[in-house]
Amino acid sequence: MAIDAVGAATSGQAVSRQTLAANFETFLTLLTTQLQHQNPLEPLDTNQFTEQLVSFAGVEQQLRTNDQLESLLKLQKVGYNVTALGFVGAHVTVDGSSTELRSGLAVWYLSSPSPATAHIEIQDANGSAVYTETKTLDASTQPFQWNGKTSTGTIAPDGTYKIVVTAQDASGTPVQIGTSFSGVVDQVDVSGDEPLLLIGATLTTMDKIRSVQRLVDAPQTPTNPETPADPEDSEAPAT
């Protein structure tokens, strides 16, 4: 869709330039004809022609400005895409309420500005509540883990689930709870107006990222080729 929009804009610029060129040629033809047939004793008002020339020049300048802005937008989009591709393989924490239940575990992070009692509801992809819980929250960011067990005692299948939290403090005043989740960025979709990061089955934008962690494999301890693996395998010294 974004490519179609750019194509339409480029096509519109071309049509505008063709129209401007045709109108300018027509204007020059009329101006030349009028000058050839004007009454020497009552010459035409040059101010009108000057104003029209200035108008044509202004339109031409505006079209060139639009071309420059379009080029800048293309460069900006390329920069965003390159930045987004750098997140592939990274472990990120992003603002959002939906995450994946995998192998019996889904984890959210709940941020409360003050101590509060929260009613937590887990919803499936259809928006139906599958699990509810009442939990006391501290004035901090704390993880909330769900093992996939529903309120009816069954085990929910792996998939995308959403957490809905309503909370209030000791005086009964509603407390706004922020929700976020973590995961590894599997791929980046750059086909739209802005890149989208795919975390499991959840798409999110870069502006929602709260933290990034690059996972590094633990270094392996090198073995010394001069030291035998088993002392018994070493040859006895000759006597």
C-alpha cells in the first residue's frame, strides 16, 4: 500500500509538471500574439504579464520543493527500516497487553504507580475471558506469570492472549496499570509506512520498545591440546 501511495504521488507530480508546462506554453503563445497585435498608442499592461510570470515561477518552485520533501521522506523511511532490522534476534520488552503462551508459560510486566489491588483477566484471541485473578501490586514494575491453566481447570492451548487489568488503591481510587511483555524479535515487516517488529505472533512498532537485550551465547572454555584428556592415556616415559 505504501508503494502504491508513493507511485500515486510520483504520478501526480508528473501530471502537474506536464500541465504546468502546457499552460506556460499557451501563456507565452497568447502573450506573443497580443504583443504582435497590440495598439502602439495603447500598449498592454505589463504588470499583468509580470504577475502571471511570477505565479508560474512560484508553482514551479513548489513542485521542486515537493520533490525534495519526497526524497527526504524516502531516505527517512530507509533509515527506519535499517534501524528496525537491527532488532532481529534481540530480546526486547515492549508496551502492550498481548503476548504468547508457549509451553505453558506467558509473562507480562505490570507497572503500578502506587500500591493497588488489581483484578486481572486473561482473554483469548476471541476476547473471551479464560482466567481471572485478584492480586496485590506494589508501587513498581513486577512480572505476572500465567501457566496456561484456565479458571475451569483446563489447560489453554498455546497462542496469543491478552491481559486486562483494573486496579484501585486502598481508598478505592482507580489506578492506571501499565502492561508490557518480552520476547525475541523474529522478523521485521517493512512493507508499510513504518516498520513492524514481529515478536511471536504479535506485531509492534519501535516506539513501544522499553528495553533491548542482545542474547549472547556463553563462551566455551578452550581445551589445551598439550594436556591429555585422560592421564591414563598418556604414554609412560621411557626408562
